[in-house]
Amino acid sequence: MPVSRLRRTYPRLLAYLWPHWRLAAVLLVASMFFAALGGVQLALIPPFLHILFNEGEAPAAAAEAASEHGVPLPAAVGAAKDALVSAGKSLIYVGSPIERLGRFCILFLILMIAKNVFGYLSTYLTISLEQSVLYRIRRDLYDKTQSLPLAYFDRHKTGHLISRITNDVTSLRGVVVGSLASIVQNGLMALIAITIVFVTSWKLSLLTLVLLPLNILLIGVISRKLRKGSLRAQERMADMTAVLQETISGVRVVKAFGMEDFERRKFDFFNLKYFRDYLKMRRYAELASPTSETLGTLASVVILWYGGQLVIRESLDPANLMLFVGAMLWVINPVKNLSKLNSVVQEGLASGDRIFQILDVEPEHDGEEGIVIEGLRDRIVYDRVSFSYGGGVEVLSDVSFTIRRGQVAALVGASGAGKSTIADLLPRFYRPSSGRILIDDTDVAGVKLSSLRSLMGIVTQETILFNDTIRNNIAYGMADCPLEAIERAARAANAHDFVAAMPNGYETVIGDRGAQLSGGQRQRLAIARALLKNPEILILDEATSSLDIESEALVQEAIERLMKGRTNLVIAHRLSTIRNADLIIVVDEGRIRQIGSHEELIREEGIYRKLYHMQARA
């Protein structure tokens, strides 16, 4: 595992565990007891064999041989060991063989029950803490997406962001809590087994150590392959999620153009790449466990061969040989788990890196120390404003105009001229590269964001509704709004009649993006939402061109009610609808080419007159 990633990502993931440190401490203690009780059970092998063969205590010659072959212990450890052995002898080696066997079985049963209780506790706490950590990471990720500037979404695929919150967070399972519990539990089990091995016979232990460097080398090679494969597989999953999101959200267009087969092939291309990369990654992941097990089995064969010779020569107690073999076999499982843990952690840390790439993005600051605007008193001013996306080619250059309070200002121009970008700068969805936007005499760059946007209502060309009730869609952002106010807004937007005709009225759930409604109905709900907010400034992106005549008339009437008594910035697509605008701003290639009323501009030989006559002929 790369040290840089371990130092950079793992501590940040562990920080999510800190609020639950008491439960984590209980988990670690339970894991330690589980491992220790397993070690005690293992140490009962020699007494059981002595009882079974009616040998009483270990024969003196065998005891001396064990002392000769074992590693000398420090005085304190040796004294503790002698005390435990003495207590064990007084408990087990008393009475007839049948009585000894009975006591032994009861002791073994008690140890087994206690071990399983601690095992259950450690497993349950691991799952509980793990899900708590994933919950907090998932929550932080979603919170971050809500605070990211629009420019971030312009540069990144929606499917990739969804993949971070779903797939990458899921990949963190076992990385934070599980890894700590596994290291403590399996590490202690391995330590106990290795201690038993060395205390029993250092000569046999040396034989097993010969294979250890080979094991470490092979696991290291596998880890490097696994790390690269895991990152590739996660990238492929993000690509696949992005394609899935695009095709499902654009399913009408796909079907309208008969592109189902094309989209199937495109999805299958990424699906196949994910399949291959994931399979390759799992090939390395699953190689770690059998590699460790094979080397462990090889060590056991060597031990049986050499240890058997020691027993035949009466240099080693047969019971101690069985203890040694049992310890070697027992150590295989924790070592195997630790080797598996490496693959889980590698995959999880790759996901953690990708998650923190999002969490580290500079959010859209609300500006808590910013100016609070109470309302629009006089005018909105664009003063020599220029803008480029991500520091690239300028899409707006030296844009200047003034909108007086209560006026209707219409932005006119060909598609891609920069109309929507000009409108997006007012609520500070983006920041100008240069120049200023003023509300009265206050630069919006220094205004508290929540205060600025509270003045504005936005009706977009693409109507955005949520898979919720009509009531909640109209009252979006105003949870405590009474139904009477919602109904008034719906009546003003010409929406009440069709809402009342629905089976559940305002409590009707309208489906994903309002799929159960017509285009005109969706637009009227969006207008009702803006009416309910009652903003001083309205930004309106016209979208009446796609409706039938009756729906267009209803929507246009609702729009006129919505605009009444407000300061309006309209992105106009049909010039016939903005003839009465106080100010028409003609935009071409990111520059203001003409400004004036309809009568003034129609008399000029310019872009507006040309566009107007083109639409009139059409």
C-alpha cells in the first residue's frame, strides 16, 4: 500500500470514526477477547491429549525436551505462564480420568460460548460502526454537491458524481472500522499462535520462517497489481453510470430518433470494459488468499516431517507437536484474513481518494460576512462585464446596460449568443471575469448569497419539477406555506383547474421531472412556484414555443400576471412576446449590439429588425 495514500487518505477516513470512539473501543476490546479465548482453546490441546491417553501431567522427559526446544521467556512472562499452568493443572489434573475429561469438556464449552459471544459482539459493532461512517460520508458528499458552484457541474458528468455517492462510498465498507477490528483480532490471533509456536519449539519455528519472506514478496506484488486494477474498475463504473444517467434522462430523444441500438452498444462498450477490468482486479484480489494458504500448508508439511522425527527421538512431547501443528494451522486463517484485508483496503482507499476529490472542491460561499440586501430600490446595472468558462475563450465581453426598477428587460439574440450567461450572472451562479453587477449601488459579489437569491424568482426554459406532490413542488423552499396561499398561486398561474381535476388534487405525486403532466401544465406549476415566492426580481427564460395554442395562451397569461409589478429580465425566444418590453438588449457573439425599445430597434437597420422579420415570415 503506498505510504503517501496511507498517510493522506486513511487518517481522513478514520476521522469519521472519532464521534463513535467509545463504541470503537468496545469493539476493539471484544475483538481482543475473541482472539485471546481462541488462543486459550488452542492451548488446551496438550492437556486434552494427556487426559485422553491417561498420562496425567506431561511426562517429565517430554517437559524437559519442550524446555530445551522452546524459546526462553522473560522472567515476568515466564512467571505469569507458570502461574497459569499451575492453575490449569489444579483445575484439570485432579480426580479420575473420567472426572478430568468432564471438567475439561465443561471448561472448553464455557470458553467456546464466551468466545462466540465476543465474536457476535465484535461483528455486530463492526457493521453498526461501519454503516454509521458510510452514512456520514454519504451525507457529507451530498451536502457538498449542494454547495458546489454551477461551473463544477459544467465540467463533470452527472453520472460520475452519482457513482461517487453510491459505488465509491459502498467500496469503503471494511476500510475504516473493519480494517481496525481485523488488524486487532487477526493480528492478536496470529501473535498468540506465533508465540505458542516459538515457545513450543524454536527449531520448528525457524523452518516456517524460511517461507515468510516469499509470502511477503508475493503479497506485495499482488497488492500493486490490485491497486491499479481497482482504480481502473471504479473509473469504468463511473463511465457506465454516466451513460446510464444520460440515456434514462434522455429516453424520449433516444426513442424519437430510433437510437436504442446505438445506446445499447455504447452502454455495452463501457459495461464490457468494466467487466474485464473488474475481473482482472478480482483475479489479483483472490490470488492473495490461496497464496497465503498454500505457503501455510507447505510450512505445516515441513513441520510434520521434522517434528515427527523429534517425537520419534523422544526429544519432543507428541502433545506439544500437536499444539505446534494446531497453532500453525490456526495462524493460517488470520494471516489469510489480513492478506484479504490488504485488497479491501487498497480498493477502498482508491475510492476514498475519489471521494475526497469532491469534498476538497472549493464550495460556493454564501458569504456569511457579506452585505444583506433588503430589496431593489432603483436599478440593476451591468458595468463592463466580461466572462469566460474556466478561464477559456470569452463568451461575454464588455457587457453594459441598466434595468430600472419595475422595467421589463428582454435579452434577444441567436442561440449561443450569451443571453443565458448574462442572466446566470445576476443570481451569481457564475462570477464575472471582470466588471461588476450592481443592485442599486451594491456589487453583488459582496452580497450574502442567500440574501441575493431571496430577491429573485427564476422560471427556466426547461421546467424542473421533482418526484413529489404538486403541493410540495409549488411550495418548494417554503415548507410551512399554507394550502390557501398555494391555491392562490396556482389560480394566478392558470394551474388550479387541472390540479383540482386530479384524483388527489394538490397531494398528487407527479412522477420523475413531472412526467405525468403535459408541457403546459409543468410550466404553469413552475410559474405558480415563482408567484408563491413573490420575488422582486424575475428571471424568465421563455419556453412557450413548444406548446399548443391553448396551452401557450394559458401560459402566456400566467407569465403576464407573474411579471406584473416586478423587475423582469426575460430571455426571449419569440420576439412577438416582448414587443411591449421597456428595454430590449440585442446580444451577438457575447457583445451588446443594440439597446432600445421595440419601436426604436425596428426602425434601425440592425440585428433585431432582421430577427424580427425572419420570425414574422416563419
